[in-house]
Amino acid sequence: MGHAARWKELWTEHRPVPLNLNERQALVWLSEYVDEASSHLQTPNRPAGWTVKCSGIKTTAPTLHEAICQAAAKHAEENDISAEKMEQEL
């Protein structure tokens, strides 16, 4: 693997398929698992959006709901929990 390909792999955020959480499930997940959530305004270098931090893993998305669904998917993958099981528990 070339240097450029390795650099891209290291700097590209891994994104599993987001969980399909409804609003209630997203709020429950936010209250139970999210350590920190922050919004950011658009700058010349990045679009506006939300960043959530869960167990030291940061996830950024255009909306809070999308960021929570994506972070929940990362959390499920990291802890070997199926998406279906995660959604049922919430």
C-alpha cells in the first residue's frame, strides 16, 4: 500500500451504516451514551453540523439526529452488538 493510500486510510473516518433510530430512541441513546455534543457553524473549511462524542469516539453529521444515529452504529460495531439488538434495547 502506498504512502498516500495509507494516509487516506488513517485520516478517513470509518462510517458504518447509521442506525435507524426514531426520535425517542435517539433521545434515550443521547442521554445514556453521549459524553458530549456540540454544534458548529459553517466555516470556509467545513459545513455546519453537530459533533457527538461517545467513549472517546467523535462523530460529525449535518444534524444532531444523524450524528446520534451514526454514533450509535459506531458504538454497536465497536462493542459487537447487532444493529437490530441496539435498536430493540432502546
